[in-house]
Amino acid sequence: MFTSNPFADLTGFLSPLYMQAYIVLMVLLVIGGTILDMMHKKSAQYFFENAKKAKKSAKRSVGGGEKASIAATVLMDEVLTSGEFKNIRRRLSHLLIMYGFIIFAVTTAIMIFGYSMPATPTPALLPQLWHIGALMLAVGGYWFWFSIRVDVSAEGLPWFRFERADLFILSLLATSTFALIWSFTGGGLTIFFALFILSSTVLFGGVYFSKFAHMFFKPAAAFQKRVTRADGSRENLPPDYDLTDPAVQAKFPDIPLYMGKKPAYMGLGIKREPAKHY
């Protein structure tokens, strides 16, 4: 079971061309949904306008080499290791979902386009990775849904409460769950295959209504934020002052008046306690 290609068994009922056309259609739906989301939220316009504002208030120029270094840092921290999540449980759950989805989606495309014909034997590694990816996706997703979500873990709301924002995670869970059940029950053209296709269609076709598109915006936003820190524009936010610095106290005379000449460093409020929900 773990070493057999479930899509090759479908060729007796369904032409590989239909399966390949479905994959292409889902890719087009993701692209179209992302573009519509950008147009509706004006995300690209916001990034470009924000970059222009930052350039006008920049205190130094950031060269190409430094930008490349920043991009590599974003890739390693925000993208590959999800460093923006300070809560270790949330981070592990996100990594399971992210890498599980990538493995599951890539191996699905490879098996359908390269090994969907019974005459073309599928390397055993591909179905194994397909099942592992689906399991990782399911474990990370169910862990998040039942115990990590803020409205469940912090606000005490029931886990079965559903809003439109939950469409992404629920369609992910349904896709991985029905894919595994379909494979474990022997594959073929069954009700579980129909549910697998339905849930994946909702997942990729509902990009405009879900959080799917934000995965493409987050690295760009993280890169822009780091560039503004490097060029000194800081998104027009004030710098982190040292309250014991005489120059700072001269600029803000209320500091020594109310806090003394050597005020204690109280730190950032958001970091005064361990991260629980982000």
C-alpha cells in the first residue's frame, strides 16, 4: 500500500489526461485566486507605496549585496524554519503542515504526470513520500485545529466553531484525510476518492476566500520590513531609545523628571512573557 501509486490504479476508470488536466486547472485556480486576492486587498499596491515611503525617509542606502543577505536571512528564518512563530508548539505545527503539504503536492504531480500509466512502474519512494506528506499534513493540521488555535486555546471557544477564515485549514485537513483513507481502502474510483477530489477543489478553488494567498505575501513583507530596519526608515516608527542616554533625556526631558536619571529598562511589552499564541 505504502509503495503503490494510487493514481496508477485509477487508469482503468479514468484517463491520465483527465488527472493531468485537473492538476493544471488547480494551478490556474491558485494563480487566479491569488491575483484576485491581490486586487481586492491591494496588497501589491501597498507594498510598492510602502517601499516608496521608506525610500524617502531612509537614512542610508542598502546595497545589492546587503539586500541579498537580507533575502537569504528571510529565506532561512521566515520561510524555511518559520522563525516568526515564537511559540514552539505553533512553530512545529506550522512546519509539519507546510512541509507535509509540499511533499504531498509535489509527489502527487510527479506520480500523475510521470507514472500514472500501469506500464510505467512507479519508484517505491514516491508513494512512500506521498503518504508521509499526507500524514505530516494531517498531524500538524489536527494538532493546530484542536489545541493550538487562539480562539480555542486562549478564548475557550469550542473547536467545532467554524468561520470563513477556517476554510483553508479545514480543506487542508479534509484533503489529506480523505487521500489517506482512499489509499488505505485500496484506492480506485470510490466515495473516498470523490471526497478527496471535492476537498482539494475547495482548497485550491477557494484561494480568494481563504488564507492560502497570504503564504506568497509573507516573505515579501518580511523582506521589506528588514530592509526598512537596515536603511533606518523603520516604517516611520521611532527608534529604540536608551532611556539612560543623556542625549535622549535632553530630547525628552519628561524621562528624568518622572523616571529618574537612570530609569530601569522595562523591555518590549510583547516579550515580557513567553509567547503563547504567535
